[in-house]
Amino acid sequence: MALSSLAVHHQVKQGTCEVVAIHRCCNKNKIEERSQTVKCSCFPGQVAGTTRAKPSCVEASIVLQKWWCQMHPCLDGEECKVLPDLTGWSCSTGNKVKTTKVGG
């Protein structure tokens, strides 16, 4: 049985998310780019989001209003800042910065 057909029949537990695909690549500036595909089954009033660098269900109002840092997307000890164009957030500690842009 192919992986894609397994994914169709697999149910995600209500109120949780799971990563179903991960993509990683480096560009010419030695910046690692990562993306992932996530499957969620959120409760009413919740949508897919990120909490402590993991996929999770979060209150829909946080995403609708683009108050990204209110879902606590960064790890403990990292500082969260919303990007100026509101398309995502960055998590920083020392001189290391991880930027996340929300895809459609």
C-alpha cells in the first residue's frame, strides 16, 4: 500500500496536529529553508497553528488577526516578533533567528 493511500484513511485525533511531510533545502547564502505539511483535526473555534515550534490547534482569532506571537510559537528562551508585513513571525536567541512565514 502506498504512503499516500495510508494518509487518506488515517485519522488525526481531535484537537491535535501531525506532520505528514517535511521538505528541507539550502539556498546559496547557506540559509536552511524548511517547510512542512501538517494535518490537523481542531475543535470548533480553533485552526492549525504553532506552539513551541510544533504544529498545534490554536484559537482562530489569533490567526485571523495575525497576532502570531500569542500562540507562543517559539521555544522557551526565544523571543518572538511578528514580521513587519504580518506574514509570519521570527524566533530569536542570541545571534540565531528562525523566521516562519505562513503559507496559504
